[in-house]
Amino acid sequence: MTAPQSAEPFWTGPAWEDHSLTVLARQLRDAHGRVAPLPGAARQRLHRHLLAITDLAKRDPALAARRLETFLTDLETGTDRSAWPGETG
């Protein structure tokens, strides 16, 4: 006996392809992954910041991409690290 065939195929993603939105989505996913291992208070603050950027991406992807770029640069270089609660030098 064979398994019943589904009437609809599995969802393979959006029907449209917008390279810039795909790149932005991947960068946001990667940024969340980089923030996840940080200590509690810093992680919470940075995740809130990323959620704000994610929400902005729904309305203005270009501005969200610029803000994410700044966020990632600051995260990479440690800029404002002293302002991150829970961080030790």
C-alpha cells in the first residue's frame, strides 16, 4: 500500500525572487545567530535591536539593510561594547 499523494506540493519559498531581500533575510538570520551566545543582558538588548531592524525591513528594506550593516560593524569591532550590559572588557 502506498502513501496518499498530497494535492499540493511542498512549499519551496516565495514565487518571486528578490536578491536584495534574500540577502537581507540571510544577514538577519546570521546576526541573530551571532548574538545568541552572548551573556543574558547583552543578548536581550541586541536581540531587541535586531527585532526592530527586522520589523523595519517589512516597510523599508533599504533602510533596514543600512541599519543592519551598521549593527554588524559595531558587533564585529566591539564599538559601544562598554554600553552593552553584562559585557566585561
